[in-house]
Amino acid sequence: MKNILLLMLRDDFFFEDDREFGVHPINQKRQIYGEYHHLYPDLVKHPAKFRNYTRMRIETFNYVLGLIEERLTKQWTNFVQQPILPREKLIITLRFFATGVSFYALSYSFRIGRSTAAEIVKETSLALWETLQPIHMPPTTEQCFKQIAQDYWEMWNFPNCIGSIDGKHIRIRCPSNSGTMFYNYKHYFSIVLQGVADANCKFISVEVGGYGKQSDGGTFNASTLFKLMETGALNIPQDAYLPGTNTSMPYVFLADEAYPLLQHVLRPYARRDGTADEEYFNSRLSRARKSVECAFGAINAKWRLLWKPIETDPEVAELIVKAICVLHNVIIDKEGYQSIQADGEGFLENNKKVTRQTFNHSYRRTGKQIRDTFRDFVCSTKELE
């Protein structure tokens, strides 16, 4: 009886055994009734519909396809009667990202096997990350950091800022034998995406795979970014004068209350019993940090897969999330950041970020002094608002 109940809980209980077919009769009609074959030719005739379907313009899609096509091309034999070509693989993967449908639903829509759909998503995600990351999310140089700081001052009115940092919990299916390692304070299983965004809401760095049980601060302390920062290998420029002053200050990343206060990391003052100047500084820092929040909001609004648990192993989920992040950068580079920013702000407006009480960090003296100096400068520039 117990075995029968377990069998009924399996996803494939009501499905016939595909192993009795080389290619299932339903899938043999893929080139006639498959979603790609009967819909794609019409979509390319209507750019607005194409963008809604793939979440990017036709020109951007063709650009991405041109870069990864060789990686997705197989050396077919005469035994394969209906090969799945790179363009179709990219469409399948983008629809998975855009809708978050199950692999079973994807397999019926495109008339391919469920395992084939899962393998295509994994293969294409890897190709997207490894091919596009060196072009659209390369390691940041000293000159790049200086340009980011200039952009932050011009766009967000915050000096010496080389990026905004934050963490995001990505829902996943509970991994086998993982205990509570992936169970977070929001009461679901997740891996952590730590992202650093520039003034244009582009990711300049992402790290994926932290355990859900970790806080943002704990994820940061275990990250490559922190290790590079501590060893001086992050290419952060030498201290520079605050605009219009003779006060030399370090370049900093902006973070929220969950992060430690360090020489190159600024976080807000404690909100309890804060002075008027500290509250004003917090508001300016929070506004500048909006770039990373908009980046997270934009990928949530555009790629609905992130609204539900990713039903893969954590390693594949990491690949998928990194592919989504680099696609975010590609779309900004090719289509401009204005539409991305609108998506992000709209998502944040409708989904207020959950805040969390965090423990008190042991501050470094230099971190306190640096923050106080930034506070004094920010308060002295109120008239620029």
C-alpha cells in the first residue's frame, strides 16, 4: 500500500512510459505543431509581440544568437530526423526564463521530451554565461571604477561611489539531504544572489550559490568580492577628493544595514535615535542604492521564473540565475537602461522590499570616520538637491 501511495505522488504517474517510443508520436509532429515552428515566423513580423514573447528586441535576440550559436550547434547524424537548432534552443530557454513554466509544460508546448527541455535550458544557460560574461560583465578595472563613480555623482548625487551591493534570495526546490542549509528567514528554500550594480542599474559583479540560511552580511563575508577587497586585488582606485573639496576619501560600495561597515563599504546609520544629519545621509545613501534594487526589480519583472522555485538542482539554478543577470546587462547595452529602470521601479513599487532586523556588527574605526566624513559632505550639498 505504501509503495502504491509513493507511486501516485510521482509527477509521471499519469503519463505513459516514453521509453516504448524512440520519439513519442506527439513529438514527431514538432515541426508542424511545435510552438517554435508555428509561432516564431509570425512573431518576427511583429516587433512588439516578439519583444513581449522573448523579453528583448529582435536585434538583441539575433545579437545573442550570433554569439552563442556555435556553442549550441551539434554535429548531427542521419539518425536524428528532427534536430533542434540553436535558434529554437534559445527561444525555449527564454520562454522558460520569461514564464517559469515547468519542464513538462515546456515539453508539451514545444513538442520535445521533458528531459530534452531540461538539458536545453542547462546547455543554453551555460553558453549564455560563458560567452556573454566576458563581453558584458567583464572584471572591473581601475578606470571603470572611476567612470562608475563619476556616473553616480552625476546621476544619483553621491560621491566616490563605485557600486551598490545587495543580496537577493532565489527560490529553489528543496535539495535532497540538505537539512536547513537552504532554508531562509523568509521561510522558503533559496540560494543567494549577491549583486553589485553601477549607476545605470547594470551588474558589474554577481555571485550566486550562497546558502539561504546565511544573512546578506554572512554571504558577503564568504564572497570572492570581500576576499579581493581585503587583499587589495579588486582594482579599487586610490583615494580621491570629494567633489569641490580638498578632502581625500576612499571609493566605496553602498550597502544596507545587513552589511558590515568597512573602509570600502558604507552602510546607513542606525535608525534608532539618529540625528537629523544622519537621517538625511541615510536618505541620500538609500536613494543611490536604488540602482541595485532597480536591477533586482527589473530581472524579477522581466523573468517570471524568479517568482517561483526553480525546479532544478542548486548547481543548475546557479547557472540559470547567472545567465539571467548577464542577459540583463546585454539588454541594457543594446536597448538602453531606461526601460530596464522603469521595469525595476515598477516592480519595487508593487512589491515593497522585506526588511530584517540584523545583528550589531563590530565597526572598524576607519569605517566610522569615513562614514562621518561622507555624512558631513552630503549634508553640505543639500542645496544641490
